[in-house]
Amino acid sequence: MSLGNDDVFDEFLSQRGYDVPSEASDWQRDRQKKQCPDCGGLHEIAATECTVCGWMPESEAG
């Protein structure tokens, strides 16, 4: 079974009782901005896609 570095780290943490989210599915809020859960980029509230890494919430990716 081949795992990426993030997968190995997530597996290590989950085996030790830590909650590891499988994948972020929505923006995080940071005051008056949206924050990309994938790369941490900040965007205006109206943003629908991260202009840094291209991430979009599953609900908007459809």
C-alpha cells in the first residue's frame, strides 16, 4: 500500500487517538474574510474558489 507523506502522518495521528479530518469541505472564516482550508489563503466573503491553490468547496464544485 503506497501512501503520500500527508497520508502517513494522518495515519500516525489517527492510530494515536487524534481526530484527523478526511478532507476539508468548506471555507473557514477569519474575521471579514474566508480562509481556504487547504492552503490558508485569505479571500473576500464572495469568493467561490481559492485563487492561490484552486480549492473549492464540494458544494460549489458541482
